[in-house]
Amino acid sequence: MNCIFCSIISGDIPSKKVYEDEICFAFLDINPQAPVHCLIVPKAHIQSADEVNEENACVVAHIFSVIPKIAKELGLSAGYRVVTNIGEDGRQSVKHLHFHILGGKQLSENMA
Ligand code: 5GP
Ligand code: ZN
């Protein structure tokens, strides 16, 4: 499958790795939109959060258990934002489920 994030997970495309375990992989965004901009993805290819179901929801639960550890590691003690874009209207450009972790400054109030 031709997927940028699957290639990053396999190491075929280099990335700045922040965290890895058997279920998920986190790395710095190549085009940061905040002083700290990290992406966390499941190793299993799931297209988007719209594909989450009873069977794979445990992967998302695991990712959310890891996010606070990554945020601490990245020094986001004053808070941060977790975002996932879905589909065309949601401006999802990479079709492999990912959560943006954004912080390092007080973020915009604007969500949309
Ligand atoms: P989306 O717009 O799909 O929610 O977010 C995709 C994110 O992936 C963007 O913030 C973009 O900068 C990032 N991205 C795309 N290609 C690469 C890459 O090859 N390496 C890294 N580190 N980030 C990427
Ligand atoms: Zn993928």
C-alpha cells in the first residue's frame, strides 16, 4: 500500500521519532504549525477516525493513554491540543489515522 505514514513507521521514509511501541508511533510533523507539533499514528493502517469501530477502538484508547506521556516528554506542561482531521471537509491530507499534538504556545481560539 502506498501510504506515507506506513512508510514512516517501517523506516522507509525517515522521521524524527518521538515515541514508539508495538501499537503506535509518534514523530515530529515535517511542517510544524506550532512550536511543538507531533503526530501519533497507529501502526495498523486505519484510514481515519471515521473508520474506528468496536474492534479497533482499543488502539485509539491506547494512543490516548500514550499522549500524556509524549506531552510531558515534549514539555507541554501548560497544555496542548489534540486534533484529528477526517476526509475532505475535515482537510485530512494523509489517509492514515493520525492525531496532531500541538503546543508550545497559547493556541488560537479558532477551531474551524
Ligand atoms: P492532515 O492534514 O492529514 O491532518 O495532516 C497530515 C500532516 O502530516 C501534515 O501536518 C503534514 O505536515 C504531515 N506530513 C505529511 N507528510 C509528512 C512526512 O513525510 N513526514 C512528516 N514528518 N510529516 C508529514
Ligand atoms: Zn498507512
